[in-house]
Amino acid sequence: MSELDQETRCGFVALVGRPNVGKSTLLNHMLKQKISITSRKPQTTRHRILGISSDESTQCLFVDTPGLHAATGKALNRVMNETVHSVIKDVDVVLFVVERFVWNEADERVLEALEHSKVPVLLIINKIDLIKDKEQLLPHIAMLSSKRDFAEIVPVSALGGHNLEPLETAIRKYLPVSPFLFPEDQVTDRSSRFLAAELIREKVTRQLGDELPYDVTVEIEKFEQVGPTLHIHGLILVDRQGQKRIIVGSDGDRLKQIGIAAREDMEVSFDCKVMLNLWVKVKSGWADDERALQSLGYTDQ
């Protein structure tokens, strides 16, 4: 075997874009398992989440980021935007995800954030499965090409898993020659405790939709393996008493449904029986409290 054949490639690949374009769905499909929560509600992703994909010669370290947005009033919003800008500076490749025929001010804002990036930027046009006449995509691609000299433009469907192999091939070309940074069987740098909190928050977001604003987060108070069963106690934090009533629901029914859905996902993710207990607590102003955000892990880089 030649020296060239023995070379391995390893590098960090950022997924950036405006809120709700499918970055987390794309990451989960690239990894072939769920590590980043998803919902139809914009800004579901709040943290930098690393997903690790390895084969014999390549290790892609995907960095899922919160959607870049204009609102910077609350500390939480500022922290999420700072996370995106920080990630862009420290990666080897950027995947700029947009949505089929949509291009708006939020997409322009992401493009501006990439203005000084020196690494290859691949434009990923998502949700192409919703386009009946694919020829309609050609003039749109021409328009997008005029925005920046993209290294590649790759149409995909993250939800359907379409055209992901050409995307993976394109990414590999731009990764630096380097030894692997993580064991080949590792899929994320986040702890199981963190993933449990995210799964609970996903179910809250999915079940409540527009009924509940963004002022909700989850803290894991207990995460303990007792024999074959994992015991998890989750605390759902909200900003106001009215929000607590919405989550708990009539006779606790809604909180029960949130718990059932979260537990089912946890048992798949952790491959064991899970006993999940949930509580809801009012913690006013947590989303604009720098100390609270630090304790909840939002400022962890």
C-alpha cells in the first residue's frame, strides 16, 4: 500500500443557515442516527452540537449550529448568534444550508457572516423533494451562484435522505489530511445527560408549537443507571406561571404525553429501559440571565 493510500482525512464541517432550513435534520441523516433535535419551530437548535461520522479513511466532524437571526435583545439570542460566528472561524469546511426557492434577508445575513471566511463554502439547497419540476431549479441556482463563489452547490432532501452521497463525496475533497481526532465508533462529543435534556425539550417544542414561546429549557437533575434501568429526572424551566399551566395541561395530561414521547426516544438512543420523571418550574428571566445561561450550558464552547 502506498503512502497516499494510507492517508486519512479529518476536519470540522459547520452547518450554518437561517432558522428552520433543516440543518439538524441533515446532520441526523448524515450520521444515520439522531443526535440533534428537530421541530417545525424555528431556533429549535440552541447549542453547538458535534456529530462525528467515520469510515476507513475519513472522519467528518459536523458542527450543528443555531439558526442565525436578527433578534439580539435577550442574552440567549446573543449567545446563539455568538456561537454561530465562533464556529465559522474554527472549521475547515462550511455547509451553508438554504431552502429550495427561498432567499430572504435572513439568508443574506448568513451570507454576510461568511464574507471573510477563507475556507470552502458549499451551498446546500434543501427540500428539493418538494419541487415537482426540477428544471425550475436551474435559474435559481444561477441566481445563487452570483451571490458568492461557492466551492460546490449541492441540491438535497435532508428529510428524505436524497442526494446525500454526492454531498459526502464533495465534503471529503475539502477536508485536510489529518489523523482522526475521535474513536471511530463515537458519534458525538455531547454527554447522554445533555442528549436527554434535548430530547425532552424537543417533545415540549413539538407538542406545544406556537402555544409556547422560546422561554423554555430543560435541566437534568438525576441521571443514574440502576441495574438495567436508567433513572432520569428532568426539570422543565419556564419564564411565567401561565407557561407552566400550558405544559402541565389538564390534569397533567400534556406533561404525561411529553414524558411518554421523550422516554420512547431515550430508550432507543440509550439502548436500555428508562424511567423518566418530569417536573415544571417557573424561573423568571432565565433567558436573559448570563449566569443562568452558563449553568444551563448555553455558553459552553
